[in-house]
Amino acid sequence: MKWHELGEMNCPIARTLSIFGDRWTLLIIRNAFMKTRRFDDFQKQLGITRHLLTERINRLVDNNIFEKVLYHEAPKRYEYRLTEKGLALYPILVTMSGWGNLWQNENKEFPELRYLHKSCGNVTKPTLTCDCCGEELDARQMSPVYIPEEMKKINV
């Protein structure tokens, strides 16, 4: 199977990976959440080649994850801002961060990355919870199921 064919599969994970399933794209998105907006800043921070960065950013713009915003007229310069679709990726990055804190830092050689909740002022460790009962979720308690469109209307 070719990489571009992932976007046509009957699997939401495969379709998602078709957009940002490589390390550079996820790191670009991570940096966007850390307020990086400009091409040169992404390039300096990541050390990625200009060609690869252009390709990845264009894919993010084409898929409505980034919005390209003109900030300088001559020469034309753009910022790349997360759209609502892009902002919706935040739980994925936070979850990956938590996993990395736990499983990719077993010798505790790096400081743990945590998140400050601006509303309450506390440093928090975000978790996945059931939207019905509020219970914390883990893989042992879950089973994936596909819900037909007509069933979504009755809130199954």
C-alpha cells in the first residue's frame, strides 16, 4: 500500500496518519502549539531542510490544519496558524507527551513535561475520561465500534 492511499482507508487512524504520520509533521504541529508561526522559526527550531518544511507545511495548509496568513507585503511573508481543525489535535499531542514522560524517560534523565491549566492555575496531568460517566479511560476498558450514521442521531 502506498502512503497516499492511507487517506482512503475505512480507518480513522489510517486517514489521520495520511496527513501527519511522519515525525516532522508532528513536530511542526507541536511547535505551532508552542506559538511558533513563521517558516524561518520552524526551520531554525527543528533543523529540518527548507524543502521538507515547505512540503509538510503545504500539506498542513491543504488539509486545513494551518491557515496561511500574510504578515509582510514586500517580500511576501506568511505566518502559519492553527485552525480549529488543527487545535483539535491538542489532545493527541498531550497524550503523546504523557506517554513519553512515562515510557521514554524511564531513567528520569529529562524533566517531565506537564501542563499549566490557565483557568485554575494548577499544573495538571491531562487524562482521557468517558464523556458519559466521567470515569478515566484505559485500553482494558474500551472496545472500538463503528457507529452507522443513522445511529448517531439517537446518541448511541
